[in-house]
Amino acid sequence: MKITNIKTYNVRPRWCFLKIETDEGITGWGEPIIEGKADTIRAAVHEMSDYLIGRDPRQIEDIWTTLYRAAFYRGGPILMSAISGIDQALWDIKGKFYNAPIYDLLGGKCRDTVKTYCWIGGDRPTDVAAAALDKKKQGYQAVKMNATEELQYLDSYEKIDAVLKRVASIREAVGKGFGIAIDFHGRVHRPMAKVLAKKLEEFDPLFLEEPVLSDHMEAFPEIAAACNIPIATGERLYSRWDFKRLLQTGGVDIIQPDLSHAGGITEVRKIAAMAECYDIALAPHCPLGPIALSACLAVDFTTYNAVIQEQSAGIHYNVGRGLMDYVVNKDDFAITQGKICPPVRSGLGVVLNEEIILEEAVHNHNWKNPIWRHEDGSIAEW
């Protein structure tokens, strides 16, 4: 079997889909994307096509290593996201060739369901208590919210109090046993992060995500020492070498590599195994589309330290199209009591509606994240 063609499609709300074709008629799908850089990722994928056309797609480890090591420059969000989508598509082909779900090819499933959570509140969180209670009534056991709007290095305690008030309203609405994950989104700098983390303790959060940017990973032990809340990060790390530094630095309890940014299934499996040696949990980052989610599930169901899975159903980014709009076999991704069952079909387990994909690709979305500024006019972290 040989790779014959590579196609890419930008589709709403902000995703890129990749299709790899072979001479045996088996096709594989991937989702290579950096949100806001879809055209750049597409260019990177097609630049790599010279290394792919004519190759046996089942030789995943060698192809991955070629794409990563044969080039002088490596790593970073663009190159690793391109590799991620290609890797997902290769695993999809291999699973279909052997008529098996990917987790079976990786050693078989080690759990029967995986817990998931959904987003509430939007970029500038409002009405979170009612939204959390609604998700609880739908059967979810956990939600995630952005903690705050923009924060300066030293900022008003009124903003801190507003965060505490929102989280308190959720805890009061949903009760003690419901999971509340709080995403600082890298918007908070170390001086205020320590304050906010300490004050959030009383609400027993599920975890705090990106309390500071992973650029400042040396601060994680200090923030962890300031509170008794699990610390999560990793969506802006792109390889096992990035995660090596994080694991050696310490202070983190949950890693969140993104299967569309951190090298795909091949690389995240290795990252997860490294984390297990440090007794650290895996919770893959995935505010993306159905292919990325399917890749996450392939890893979740064969990885012992996987604990919870993000997914984008109802997320505030999904404008125009949603998570399941491109999926034919929607029932295979049903969320029951906040849990997802393993994919039952071969490969990634997702059957895509190519007609809708082709329709969407004509319009070529141009999604960009908002630009925020502080009151003094300086750029704020989004």
C-alpha cells in the first residue's frame, strides 16, 4: 500500500481537516490545526507531502521520525501540528487496513468509558451557575470555565472577588461532588496567580489549568505550594522534549497535550508514558473537531493515567458549525452520564460527511482570536 495524495480543507468554525489517500482505496483523516493559523498549517502539511507520497502509510514510526528528525529545524506549534494531523491520518489508515480500532493496535483498551467535561461561561464568563446546573441535569459530572478576564501583573482585588463569586455560585448550584475545572488560560501572571489559586481552595476545584503560561514553568512549584489544588498545563507544549522539562521542573499534577498540536497519537502516547513515571495524570486538550477528539479517545482508552477528556460540544468557539456537524455516526460519540464509550469502528472510528466538508472548504474560514488590551492600552493575554 502506498500514499498517493494528500488533501486539506479549512472548515468552520476554525478547523483544518486532512485526508490521505492510498492506492488501495483506504483513506485516513487527520486534524492538523493551530487555531488562527489554519492556512499556515495547510502549507506546512503540503510542504511535507514530498516525504509522504509513495510511502507505505503503515510505517508510522519511521514516517513520524522522518518528518521530525530529517529536517534541521524542528518542534514548535506549526511543524508539530502538521505532523500531528498526518500522524492521526496514518493511524486511521492502519486501523482500517487491519479492521481494528486504533486502541486495539496500541495494546487494547484498559477502561470501558472515559469521563468528559464541557465548557461553560465563554471568554468573559457570565451566568456560570445556571449553565453548570444545566450541564449537571444533562448528566455531566464536571464542567470547565475561564477563571477571569484579563489581569495585569498586579491588579484589582475586585477582579479576584468577582472570580470567587462566580465559582461560589457554581458550587452552591451543583453541590459538593460536581467537578469544577478552572482555566486561567495563561491570562494571569505569577503575582496574581498565587493569590487567586490560594483563595480558590475553599471551592474544591477539580483542577487549575494554565495558572501561568508554560513559558514560566519554573513558577509551577511555587503556585502548587500556595494551594492544595491539582495543577494542569500542557496545551502549549509540542513534544516529549517540551514535556521533559515540565516533568523535571515539577509542580504539575495533570498534563494536557493536544493531539492536534503535540505530535499526534504517536507522540502523545510517549508523553503519557513519561508522565506516568512521575505519577502524573493525562487529560488531553481538545477544544477542536471530531477527528481530534477521536484521536484523543484512541489514546485515552489505552493509557492507564488518562483521567478525563475535553470535548467541544457547545463550546463558545463553535460558531456556524459544531462538533458533530461533520460526523455521520453521531451515536458512536454519545455522552451518557458525562462519559464516552470507546469507538467501535476501525481506525479512528469516525465517519465523516465529505459532502459537507467540501461545501465548507469553499468558504475557507479566517478565524482569529480576539485582541485584548488592559485599561492602560497595553496588550493583555487572551
